[in-house]
Amino acid sequence: MSENERGLVEAAAGAPFYTEERCYITELLNTPRCAEVSLAHCRVVAGETTQLHSLEVAERYVVQSGSGLMQLDDEPGFEIKPGDCVLIPPGCAQRVKNTGSDDLEFLCVCTPRFEPRHYENLERPDTPAL
């Protein structure tokens, strides 16, 4: 991602990368120059469940395609589908399971912007399946 003097932040040129969270991430906007927000495209393959985790920042998942089961804190999971927006407050335990036969894809908006230091892995060997 590069920035010019007039404030334009050019699109990320990098390819998606696989994370320990068990999903593919493509950073679309994440720069200190725009510290109030970040935007990423996320993809969870069919049958996969992301790592139970929390962030120190607020998140919003905007589902683009596929279907899934979203879990927040200790609540039972709820179905998500294209067009849904999931609001995830800071510090909330979360994970999502792809329940469909196609990839689950969503945009992730973080406020303020995501930084790796905001991520906390909450998964333990005895974490029950979703």
C-alpha cells in the first residue's frame, strides 16, 4: 500500500495470505495515515471454523457470499448470509464457521485500524466445537 502527498492511498498490491486464524486475508486499507479504520477481505473455506479470538478494536463483518454460523462470547451461534452485517464490540470472543459448500467471504471493517497487537487467541485444546 502506498500513499502520495495528496492523501491518496493506493490499493494493496499483495495477494491474500493465510493466517493462524484459519482464514485468508487481503488487506485493502490499513495504514497509520488512516488510523481510524482498516478494511480487509476475508475468506473462510468450506467446512472451516476460525480460531476463537478477540480483538481490542471494534469489528464489523459485511457478508459478501457463502453462509456461516457466527458465535459471539458464550451465546449460541447464529446464521449469517450475504448482506448481513455482524457488529463485534472490542474484547468480544468470536469465531465463525463456514456451513456452506462454497467459500464464506466477508469484508471486515475495524475501528480503529487493526494491528497484530490487538489480536488475542482464546482457543484452548478443550475449546468445544462450534
